[in-house]
Amino acid sequence: MFYIDKNVEITTEHIKKYIEIFKSQYLPKLKTNKAYYDAKNPPIMNRVMADPDKPNNKIATAYSRYVTTLINGYFLGGKAINYTIPDEQLEAIINANKETEQSHNIDIGKNCSIYGSCFELLYLNNNKQIKMTLLNPETVIPIYSNDIDGELLYAIRFWDETNVLDNKTTTNIELYTNTDIKIFKMENNSISLVEVKEHYFKTCPINVFKNNNDMTGDSECVFKLIDGLDIALSDTANFRSELNDSYLCIYNANLSDEELLKMKSNRIFSVDSDENNSAKIEWLNKDSNDTENENYKDRLENMIKKFSFVQDLETIATSHVSAESIKNGSYGIEGIVSEKESQFKQSLFRRLQLICNIYNLFGNDFTTDGIKIQFFRNIAKNLSVISDNVSKLASTVSRKSLLQQIDFITDINSELQQIEEEEKLNFHNKNTKDN
């Protein structure tokens, strides 16, 4: 992470230096994380055998993808994040694209799980509508104030383009500030300003999502264990390949090359022996300890699951007890996801503030005060238990809060409106019948 005094204006020299440091110190780790997710695990894929004639199988396990898929699915794969917003007009605006936002949030969660952090850009399209788009973490450099609040002051986004005709590479650079977007081009290490665009978000429109305080990916802690499993599996494959190349040994028979070729062609071996030296044919094979090897690989797999905490999720998937019991018994994964939720919630509040800033330009007075954000774990729930709890709380908890506990109800306001219409209809029918 980069910090700067808020009174210092970033120059082109700053930009060049930030990109240089980012490429040398931060980008390699991000690329490594993505390589593990893509099952192109660098240690095994780059493995070179001392003897080039020996088999060199490269089995890269997709455990990083497995960890990300399970954890992100548990965190964000269920019911969409729910916003309780006191201002009904703002609530309608926020919930207008709930399904699109859910897909966007799942993608953010996946990138956070892989890279340790993620970025979204908020912008106004040609119809003056607020849109959000995901940015590649390998191309964004956030720069914070060195004050105690650590406000995001700038964000640099950069990417290279190569001209197919002359093979020249140009680096495109965008500098996002609290008031505008400066667009640069860099060629031959020289940066030139191309354009300046104003924006109206009143703060840097790039929003940062952190996976945790350390900004590490969910499977980084088990990379070495994954490497060990890759090597064990690859060595087993190498051993099997060598078995396929076993040598045939013929003892006490003086055979010419012509005779050997004839035997190989006819797939029949006939060897004469005398009284003193009995001829013998056998295969020369390596001894193997399959049980020990398999136990070692099983131990590595169990350790990967244990220390990435996905073992808890596998327990949940095969459990038939209540959702609350599952949650209470999954302290490991809940600890991981609770930290994710805390970080995610902070970024969502900043997103909401950016949206409020835009709509307030049109005479509104929206604020994030009083807004509550609720996450839902992706656990199969017992509807009979939920309905029993809802019934017991009906006299003490608002109807809106109770409906939020029922997973299949995705639009709370619509459901409340439907209930109200049904109650009016029932009341009307009852009066008509009485009269």
C-alpha cells in the first residue's frame, strides 16, 4: 500500500515511480495468486529435472480455485445482501438493480479471495445513470493519505497496448482524484497528459475492497502445501512412466542383435540353456511403496483443507442438523468470513456514499446514516424452524425484519405491499359477506 501527504500533488514522476514499484514489489504476488487459481501453480509448472531424459510430469492441483469457490460461495452465494434504508426513495434507488448488484458483489468476493483485494469503478454512463464495473487488481494502484484516517486520495490504473503494425508498446494511465480523471500516455518512459475529465462523486470514484486486514488471498497460507501435493502427484506419475519403460533382462543367452529384433517383432522369446547356466528372462522394475505414498498425499490434502478452513464447509455440506447448529459448529470458517464481511461492509458503505453524492446534486439530501447492511450465509435452512421462530417473534419484531429472515423472499418491500393488498382484499370480502 502507498501513502502520501494529502497536500502533495501527484506529478508524472510520482506516477512513473509508483508504477515501477508496483510492478517490482506487488505485481509478482498478484500474478502468482492468479496462477494458483488457474491451476498453473508456478513451482511445479517451472520444475526442471536434473536428468532431461527422465519423465517430468507436471500435475498442478486446482486447490486454490477449490478454496475460493467454496468460501466465496458460502459468503456471498446465497441470498443477496440486504439493505435496510430509512429513506424510501433512496431505498428504491439502491434496490432497483439488486440482481445485477448481487452478481457484481460475487465477482468482487471472488477477486478478493484470489488476490487479497479488489477494485470497482463507479461512473456515470451516457444516460447519466450510475454504473459499477470491476477492475483488474493487477492494474490498479491505490494511494492513501498518511493521516490517521487513511483516506483514499488517488488511484492509478494502467495497462499496456501493443501496436500490431510496428510492435510499439504504449502504457495507458488514468489518475483518479477527488475531482477529476487525468488520462496519460507513456511511450519510451516519457509521460504526456492527453485529457482531463471532471467527475462529480466528490471523492476518488474507485472503491477498494479488502479480503482481510493483511490483504491476502484465501489460499495463500496453503501454497506450500499445494506445492507439496503437486510434487507428490507428479513424482508418482513420473514413477509410473518409468515403469512403462521397464527393461527386459535375458540371462545366460548369447543373442545377436538380429535375434533380439526378431524376438521383439514376433513377440515370442525362445532361449536355449545349457546344464551349467540356466537361461532366464525377467523384467527389471523399481520397488514402490504405494501405501506410504498415498498416505502422504492424503495427509497433504487434509492439511490444505484444514488450514484454509474449507474442511468446515465440507462438514456443512454433508450435515443434516439445523443451520444454526452448523453455524455454531463452524468457528473456523465463520472467523474467516466474519472478517471478510467486516471489510466488505465498509466498502459497501463507501459505495453508498458515492451514490448519495451524485443524487444529492439533483436536490436530494440522501445520507448513509441509519442504513443497515445484512449478509446471509449460503446454508440450507430448515423452513419449519424459521417459520416457528418468525411466529414466536411476531408480536415483538417488525414484519419487515421478520421477512428478512426468510430466504426465498428477495424483495421485502414488494412482499409487504402484497401482504397489505391481500389484507385489504380479505377485509373487503369479509365485510361484503357480513352485509
